[in-house]
Amino acid sequence: MIKIWNDAPEPWQISFQDSSSKTMEGIDQLHDDIFMYLIILLTLVAWIMIASIIRFKNNNFSAKFMSHGTTLELIWTITPAIILLAIAFPSFRLLYLMD
């Protein structure tokens, strides 16, 4: 007797089922890429928050040092824009290939 393994959903499944078209393979790949960006960002933000909490827990940080954060503001303004572009280009490519 031959067993046929069909792809079926499982409880708490993160990814999609196996695809049968090139479009769905592209959607699955885009999902995996965005999920990778999400994991990296969550890890980075959690690390920065934990490091900040540990470092400045018992520190009286003066307000005079917080007025000149131009470099920091540039970093946290430009970084999300770059991340959005990294997500947008594959998304638009997939959208145009579907048409």
C-alpha cells in the first residue's frame, strides 16, 4: 500500500502549506523574509531595552546630556525607512509578477 502525504494545516503552524503555483511560492518566500526581519528587529529592540534598563537602573542621568542627540535621532529615523524599503521592493516585485 502506498502512502500519500498530503499537506494539511497543523495547530499553531507558522508557515503556509505547500504551494502549487509560482505566485504562492513567492508569497511564501516574502512571508519568510518579513518574518526574518521581524525576528531580527525584536531581538535587537529587546537587547537594547534590557541593556538600557540594566545600565541606567540606579543612575541619575542628567537632562543636559539628552539635548544633543542628533546622531541618535538620525539613526532611528533612517533605520526604519531602510527596513521598509527592504520589505517594499520584494513586495512590489511580487505584486507586479502576479498581474
